[in-house]
Amino acid sequence: MTSMNRKPLLSLENLKVYYYTDEGVVKAVDSVSFNMDRGETVGLVGESGSGKSTLGLSILRLIPPPGKIVGGKVFFDGIDLTALSEDEMRKVRGKRIGMVFQDPMTSLNPLMKVGDHIVETIVSHEGVPREKAVERACSLLEDVGILPERFNDYPHQLSGGMRQRIMIALALCLKPDLVIADEPTSALDVIVQYQILELMRKLKQVYGMGLILITHDVSIVAEVADRIAIMYAGQLVEYSDVNSFFNSPLHPYSEALLESIPNIQLSDQKLKYIPGIPPSLINPPKGCRFHVRCPYAEHRCGEVEPQTVEFERGRFVKCFRYVE
Ligand SMILES: Nc1ncnc2c1ncn2[C@@H]1O[C@H](COP(=O)(O)OP(=O)(O)OP(=O)(O)O)[C@@H](O)[C@H]1O
Ligand SMILES: [Mg+2]
């Protein structure tokens, strides 16, 4: 491997994204840092409102107002995306970083045939002749398990699962190095959800792209990811390889998350829920943001914010229990 390829595919450094609302400043992403390598899948997990979508959108600089990236850096393939002009950023979106959203209906033009969505994207970004683009679109449709005769269908003629396959084909059509998928399966029933995840796993082997999979469902991450990033109240509280994480989660919030998912191997498992409510991101609790709900909380947890420490090689945790 050349030294050029050793730089991470994506590297976030103290990224801060705030929404300036009438009620106050929502610190939706508050100093998040992590690295991911080429071809890796990172599962980004956290409860509703923890900042997952904001984090995903900020990598592409698609935060809607009143939101703003207020600090930190996003290095993609060594380039600081936060420093690019809007013109330069447009060349990154789609071409180098693709995105799959939860609800395909809001991203697909209802008046456009699904095949043409892909063809137009390829033609407008790469300027190849239309026939070439049609050829590529058909082969992509095949890759995502859609029959070529569906090319001329309109979005509403397809099932939810098929629409999501189209979105995946669209995200892949310019052969990006990274795809960010925000709850790509949460609107689908369990069987279709499983099929889409299988598809994404298969496509990763063929296309070799990195994937950030945003979900509130940890069990999905266990199935498809190499690493897991746990967000709590706008911060990353744990970042780890998936095997170590599921064998021994470090952060008390991670532990609680795992105890709250049904495990088919343990039929007598007592399902626990995490007591308390997610904190406000306008006035987050002082100290560790989880301390009010944490069974291990000590005095200092409510006073001082713990630093993130590297517990083992590649395993990061933000909790005083792991500070000497
Ligand atoms: N456009 C917006 N204007 C103001 N606040 C926003 C906006 N979008 C998100 N927020 C706030 O930012 C915080 C993080 O929201 P975000 O949507 O990133 O969370 P999430 O983890 O993706 O949640 P979910 O699982 O429900 O999708 C929340 O407090 C949310 O209310
Ligand atoms: Mg979200």
C-alpha cells in the first residue's frame, strides 16, 4: 500500500453543528471526532434526536438553516470539506460521497421514470453519451435486484422496498468512495428491511465503498458493520469495532442499549429500558450528558465533562470509568 492510501477515508475532528432556533442554540453535534478507513462500514447509532442525521448531513454540508457547522473539520480523502467552496463541494456530492435517505418518495421526482433518474445523474456528472448511461443504469438496476423492464416505471408504481433499491442505485451510480445511508430501511417491513441490508452488504463487496449506516437499531449494526459509533445527546460516547463492542460494551449507555434489545438466544432475558429521558440539546446537563441516567454516576460526572480516551487500540470511550 502506498502512503497516500494510508490516510483515512473520513476523519472528523471536533465537528460542531448547531441549530440557531428561537428557543435557543441546539447543539446537535457537539465536538465529534472519529476516523474511518476505505471500504469500512460504520454503524452510527443513537436514540431519536441524538444528532445522527445532523452528523450525516454535515459531512455533505447539507445542513438546512438555521443549522450551521460552527467548528471542527471534516477530512475526506485528506481534503477538508469544511474549507471547500460551494462549487467544489457540489463535485464531491454524489460523485465522491453518495447519500441514501429514509424516505425515497421525497428524493425521487414523481414525474420522472426511475431509470431516467439514474441516466440523468450519470449524464449530468460525467457527460457520457446517453446510450452509455442507459447501459450503465440497466446494469445498476440489475445489481440492486430490479428487473430492466421496470426502467420506465414511475416511482409511485414501485413498492417501498423497490424504491429504496432505486435510491441505492442512485447513490452508487457515480461510484462514490463513501455512501451515507440515513435509516435506509426504517420505513420498510422487517422482511424487506432484511433484503435491503443483504443487498447493501453484497454491493459493498462489489463496489468496495465505505458506508456510514445511520440507524437507531443496534441489532442491524451487529449484522452489517465493521465499527460502531454510539451517539448520545450530540456527542460520540463510544467508537469501537463491532466484535469487541458486542462482547463487552464500554460506555454505560452502550451497556444499557444492548440490554434493551431482544436477544433470541436468551429466551429468559429480562428486557430493560433506559430510565429517564434524553436531555435537551439546548441546555445539556453539566458534566457527562448521560450522568442523570447513568447507574454508575459519581459526583464528578455531574461536574466535569469526561475526555474521550482510547481504552484499547481503536476503541474510544467518553466516560470517567476508563480514565486512570
Ligand atoms: N432543522 C432543524 N432546526 C432546528 N433543530 C433541528 C433541526 N434539525 C434537527 N434539529 C435538532 O437537532 C437535534 C438532532 O436532530 P437529528 O435529526 O440530527 O437527530 P437524529 O439522531 O437523526 O434523530 P432521529 O433518530 O429522530 O432521526 C434534535 O434536537 C433536533 O430537534
Ligand atoms: Mg435522523
